Amino acid sequence: FESSVEGFLEGKLEALATEDADSAIEALSALASGSKGRAGILIGGKSNALPPAPAESATKVSANLSRAGFSVLGVLSDFVQTNAKLSPATSMAANRLLSTAIIVETMSPLAAFLTMSGTSDLSGLSIVAKDGSAFDPDGILRGGAIQNDRSASVLGRKKSIEALTVEVAALEESFITLEASVEEMAETLESERTHRAAILGEAQTAEVED
């Protein structure tokens, strides 16, 4: 469900996480004063650690989507595991965000849903398809290439980095093995040269004695 996650969260995937609102504000102020761009910061903590969206809301919206022809798979938070490094409060805030989206197979039945119901029947939840297209309760439909555009895929970039890290480690191990083999071959060659020199010395000595 990588495309679904990226399609729903988009730029929020690159957000930093903290439980200190003051530090978040100071960081953004520093970016602004230095004209160094923008950033998103997920603020956790007790005040923001709200529970996931009510299950009854998701159930009701899922039923409405099914009646319009959608193949509903479930709530996005049920298919995504947050980073274990996050604090419990920040992890809860992330799950809260993920619980506001319902995954469907495809966005094709959207027109039928809007005709039958409307955005008000989404109860503040978003719809996200497996291909990454997303429809928000404010009526905005988002989509486009995700899987084929590696530069626009945050999770794709992360996977590429992980794959390259593994590849580099394997190459380093191969290099160490090759280097050891070269050293062994060099030692063997030196030993053979010494042995050859000894034989030549013995042969020359024998000729002189004759």
C-alpha cells in the first residue's frame, strides 16, 4: 500500500516529528528568516495525541462507498505501521492522521458516489485508491504518477537508499575478500620467487664445483 500512503500523505511524508511545539515554531522561524525553504512538523504530545477517528464513522462511510460501487479495503491505519522510533504520543498522532483515510481498489466509482451522496457523507474522511489517487472531503481529487516517478516517491527513494546500502555493503565485502585473495597470491608469488632463486643458486654452485 505504498502508493496509497504516498498519495494520501504526499508532502506530509517528509514531515519531522516532535512533542515540543515551541521548538517546532523556532525551527520554522529559522527557516523563514534565512529564506531556507519550508518544512512540515508533526507535533505530538498529550495535547495532540487524539485517538483514531471513530470506528463507527469509518464503518458508515465504508458502507456508503460500497453502495456506490467502491471495493472498500479498510482504513489506511490498519495497513500501515508507524516507525518504532517515534514516541507513543507522536505515534498516536501519526495513526490519527492515517485513520482519516479509507482505502479502495480504484477511484472509478467516484462519480457515482458523488451523485448518490456527496462529500458530506464522507464525515471528514478521505478516500485513497491503491494507485495513489486520493479524494479529500473538501472535494479535491489528487493523483498522477507515483510508482513510475522515483524522484517524487518518498518511500521509493527510501527503498532505493536501503537497496543501495545493501549493495554497497556487499561490494565492500567482496572487495575485502578479493583484497585478501590478492595478498595471498602475492605471498605465494613471493614464496615461489624465493624458491626459484634458491634452486638457481644451488644449480650455479653445482656448476662451479664441476
